[in-house]
Amino acid sequence: MKNILKERSYAFAIRVVKLYKYLCSEKREFVLSKQVLRSGTAVGALVHEAEFGQSKADFINKLSIALKEANETSYWLSLLKDTEYISHKMSQSIKNDSDELIKLLVSSIKTSKKNNRK
């Protein structure tokens, strides 16, 4: 079965790694880039980790942490745009992916909590 959240979070992590490489090599920016790298790649790692959670509660907890990391990544992306390290166009493209991930995570968490009550 296809896991959209897993696929999208992995693709997002790849984009974040490429952004990090760009920021370091082209912009010589090392502080904010490391923050966005950490939080942006953590999302996919936590989604993958949740897949083998010890319980439904553990699964929900891992996805909730992934949601926090996705939200933090969104913050760093906004900061990079507003400090002109990345263009508005570049920001919008990756921010759309970030927003989509946040929606998928919220939906997955809500569904899991609802199914957990049954």
C-alpha cells in the first residue's frame, strides 16, 4: 500500500538537504541552514519511526513530534526568505511542500486519535 505521508516527508527531506547545500555553498550561511536541515529532515525520520511504533499512542506521539518539527521548519523557511537568503519564489515552492506536510500530519493524527477511541 502506498504511504503518501512517508513519500512526501522523504521528498521534503531531500529538498531540505539540497536547500542546505545551496545555502552553505552559494550564500555562505551556516546557522539558519543548519536549523532548517535539522527540523526539515526530522519530519521524515519521525514519520518513518512512527510506522513501527510500539503502540497506537506511540504512533500518535511520533506523528505529533513530526508535526512540531514541520511547523518549526516553516518558521525557518520564512526567516530565510525574510532575511533574503532565499528568494520569494524559492521560498514559496518549498513552503507549499511544508504546508502540505503539515496538513497531512494533522489529518493523520486526527484519524489515528479517532480510531484509537473506538
